[in-house]
Amino acid sequence: MRIQALEELLGAARTAYYGRARDQKSISLLEQVFDALETPAPQSQFESGRLPVCRYLSDISLSLDSDDSDLRQLMRAFMAIEPALQWRRRQGDCTGASEGFSENHANAMLVGPEGLELREDVWLGVSLVGPNVRYPDHRHLPEETYLVMSPGDFRQGRNEWVHVANGETFYNPKSIVHAMRSSDRPLLVFWALKE
């Protein structure tokens, strides 16, 4: 059985992602992810834990436009379950990260190997980056679609940075080097991947 708060969050994420994805590759990936999530997986026993950068979450929640009811619903569902999440700092290579990156970012997995629901087939999580911070260049085999909850800049390979507004999605093909950075405001993104 899936806990109700997670069920509500996944439903809100599905609604927001489907209503906002425009790229056909994103849409295809999201269909696979959310179809897989129709079948619950075992719930985890990880201990929750916040990091200092999480202080920005309430500001992001309050800054959502009143016209964006799907994003506000997603953020409400997320904030209800957020105290149960295990927030972590990125480990390993941090090539390209800005100074102070380590203390000014956090990632949490909602469903996946270290999520509230233990899965290997699909991952859904969040990344939070404090103001004026660049997340390092990184890559992973699965393709990925971000749902941007607060504006930021995104880059693939050595291409120019692309500004993405809140409520927009950004697709990363398999194994591409990619990065993101915040502006004067913190950046919060949901990400969906399928193994």
C-alpha cells in the first residue's frame, strides 16, 4: 500500500507534468514513468533529514503565481510530505560547481532506490539550489525531464545556457552532460527518470 500523502503528490506531479510538457520526448518519458507508478512498490524505512538550504522551500511555495493552480497543488502536496524526505548533498565529481555549492544545495528522492517508495524502474525526485549557485556538470544513462518550480538556467554539453521559467519543463537525453544554475532566487526542480 502506498501512503496517501505520496499518492497525492504523485497525482499532483502527473497533472502538472502532463499539463506543461511540450517536447514529444518528454511526453513519452513521462507516460512511461507515470504508467509504471500505477503499481506501488514497497515503502522505505529511511530516516528523514533536512539540510540548511531547505529553508528556501517556503519562499518558493509562496512565490507561485495564483494562476498556476496545478503548480500550487503540487507544491502543497510536496510540502506535506517533505518532512519525511531524506535530503542529501551530491557526492562525487563536482566539476563546474560554484563556490559554496556543497552547503547550498540538496537532493531528495521521492520514488527510487533511496526514496519513500523503493523502486529501480523509475525515479522521481527534487533538487533544490540556493541563490546564485551553479550545480555541477553531470550525466546519467537514463533520459530525464525536469519540471521547474522556480526560474533558473539549464545547459547541455557546451551549449549556451537556456533560461527556463517556473512551470516549464526541460528534457535531457540519455547520457548528455548537463547542468543548472539559480539566479538571485533559489531554484527548485522536480526530475523524472526511467531506468
